[in-house]
Amino acid sequence: MNQKIKIVYIINNFVLGGAERLLLDICRKLDKDKFEITVITIIGNGPLLAEFKKLPVQIKIFQKKSKLGLGLIWQLRKLLKQIKPQIVHTHLFGGDTWGRIAAVLVGVPVIISTEHNMGENETWLMKKIKLILSWFTVIIIAVSQGVKAYSVKAEGIKAEKIEVIYNGVDLTRFAYRGAREIEAKQIKAVVVGRLEEQKGHQYLIAALPKILQKYPGFILDIIGQGSLEETLKDQVKQLGLKDKVNFMGTSTEIEKILSQMDLFILPSVWEGLGIVILEAQAAGLAVLGSNVGGIKEIIKSGQNGLLFEPKDPDAIFKINKN
């Protein structure tokens, strides 16, 4: 029997984000007869840890203790020397940075990185670090053409170094209901995403008063947590929408939640792809998304969803298929 290929995935943590859920699906589906899998986190665990523990993979959790992370690099280097992987595949800025540095120091034959998003909130120094580490990376996977274009233009990474591979979802996890007409008298809508500036929740909330004038039965569930949670709750209170907006926290049962909804909305200001849109489509929901990044590569407005311009509450309210 041929020896298994050792592959190590390095990611920030096990929070309920698109990158983390994508990695979970990869670990579920990768052929265990061919690959020996280790998953390493660099800044702790998270809600998805329990799901990873159900799989036949090795898990190692580190906690970066300093900004430079020199101790973490030493720990990662030591572990990689023990494992002797043929492949190291890193995700997100933290995992990409400290993971790739450690892999280079050990001399891992194949180093791969996945770029999940546009780095709109990244500093000049972060972009320079990504450029330098790209020189030691065999291939960088971009999750959309938009992400590739951004990496080339804003970070200076060579286009030939980047391969676009769109995220996928496991369709067997979703009960597809098929297209169906939404009852205007009661519309159950949901938005799933971190409560951060990128996701644009504040613009959707600002659009609700006009939406409710036309559809009084409209209810919005917000799934996610983040630094803007209290700000968004205050916005809801000030607009008198407390009985129309529900903050549901995080959940590992996205499939179950989507099955109970009529409409999915993602009002992001920027977005690498939007794996939650794929999940909503897999569940058969009507989908609305902002006209940015990878979202406009998924949604063909008027065909499989509707697009609206970002940062514009009126655009959400006036949305049409044109």
C-alpha cells in the first residue's frame, strides 16, 4: 500500500465563518485512504471544533500570545518538523502569515494558500507581507475572479501565481425546496454573517422602515456575532424595529435555519465570494445580494437572485431585476 500524503491545514481558529466551514467540508470529503490530515489553529478554537473532532483528522490548537508571533512560529516549526508534511495549505491572514513562514523554515515541498476575501481592511504592511510570502507559495487559490483581480492590483501578486477555484457546498446537507412564491403577508428573511463593517448590516436595517411600509409582515433574523452587535441593536431600537428584527447569535445549524426562511439577504460592502449565498441557493431560498466582489459572480440578477448597490438602503428597498 502506498504511503499516505501528509497534508497540514493552518487556519486562525474554528469560528463560524465561510473559510472555516469550507475547510470543514474539505476535511470531511478528502480521501482518508490517500491523505493523512492535520488541522492547526493559531489563535484558539471556536464553535466548529466539535465538528472537526468528529473527523479522523489530527487537531492542534495554538494561542498566539504576541503581536509578532515569534513564539508561535517556533511552535509551528517544531510541529511541522515532527509531522513532515508534503503539503501545507494555509487560510486567512493569520494562518497564511505564520503558517507559511513556519513551512518555509521547515522546507515543506508544497505550500498553498487560499485567499478568501479582498483585503479592504488590511494595512500596507499586511499587503507587503502577503506579496513577500507569495514568492514562497506554489499556488494561491482565489475563491473568485474578483479576489484574484484584487490580489493582483492591490497586493502586486503575479497573476500566474493565482488560480481561481470557486467555493462549493455539500448539497446533501440542504433540503432543496425548489422555487416557490413568497407570501407577501409574511416574509421571513435572514442574513448570516459576522457583525462587522464589511457585512453591511446597518444598511439593511436602515432599509427596513420602507420595506415594512410595503410588507408589514416582514421579519428579519440576523445570525452572527461581532464588534457591531450593540451598535446594530441600538439602531434597531431607535428605528422602532425591535419586534421585526431578531438577533439570533451564532449557530452551527445553518441548514436548519435556512430551511425555515423565505428570503436570504447579504448586504456586504465587499465580499470575496459569499459562501452563505451558495448555501441559501442550495436550500432553495430567494436571494438578494449587494453588487460587489464575488457576489456578482454568483448572482445573475433576475435569473438566480437580485443585486442591489452596496451602502444604499434605498437601493435595497427599490431593488428590481434590471
